[in-house]
Amino acid sequence: MATLEIGIRIDMEKGISFFGVEEVNRRIAAGSRVLEIRPGGAIMSELGKDEENVRMTLSGCQFQVVLEDA
């Protein structure tokens, strides 16, 4: 059994990018089966900070895919 993290990142300069999807697809093509998709969380980026506060922005999300090995 394997647990892989996949998700999406959003960057104002670079645009949208995905991570982990290629590995999940490769394993499915090799015969693995998806057993579960688990909730993940937000990906946050720091915009700036001062002595009292840190400013953050939502820059993507991620979750986990549990695969049964082929």
C-alpha cells in the first residue's frame, strides 16, 4: 500500500501547477488500485510580516491518495 500526496499550487507569477498527479497516474497504469482519498489541507504562502502580524494567502490545496500496490 502506498500513500501519495497530490494537489495544486497557484502562483500569481508562475500560474497554476499540479504535483503528484503523474505518479498516481503511473501507478494506476501499472495496475494499482485507488483505495481511498483522504482530506488534506490548504497550502499557504507568506505575503509579508511585521513585528506583530504575518500576512498569508491561500496558494493551493493538497490531499492524499491511498493506493493498493499492483
